[in-house]
Amino acid sequence: MIKKILMSLVWFVVFYFLGCMLVGGVAGAIAGGKDPANASQAGGLAGQKAVEGLLVYIIVGAASLAGAGSFFEVLPGTRKKGK
């Protein structure tokens, strides 16, 4: 039981970082494409603002995926022994 809880926390962190990278990367790429002269700076700022604006959704989504994946034992490390 403790192992399943710890693994769901690990999966939450993984999903959280993936969500932040996805949102920030897409926003940064769009902003960088619109301002090629300052693409790095514009992309970084746009990515930061996008993640800040969607942070609650990213956290809820990561927690939901980690919780459901652990509960239904579909994530690696959350299955009972013998399965």
C-alpha cells in the first residue's frame, strides 16, 4: 500500500513536469515564431505566462492521471505482486 502511494506521487511529479513542458513549449514555440528576432526571450516569457495561467489545470490533471492510474493499476510500479 505504501509503495503504491509513493509510486503515485512519483507519477504525479512526472505528469506535472510533462504538462508544464508541453504547455510552456507550445506557448514558447508560438511566441518565438511570431517574433524571430527575440525568439528565445519571447518564447521563455510566453511559456512562463502560459504555465502560470494554467497551473491549476496542470496540477489537477497530473493528480487525476496519477490517482486513476494507480487506482486501476495501469501505471508501472502500482500493480500488485503476481499480476
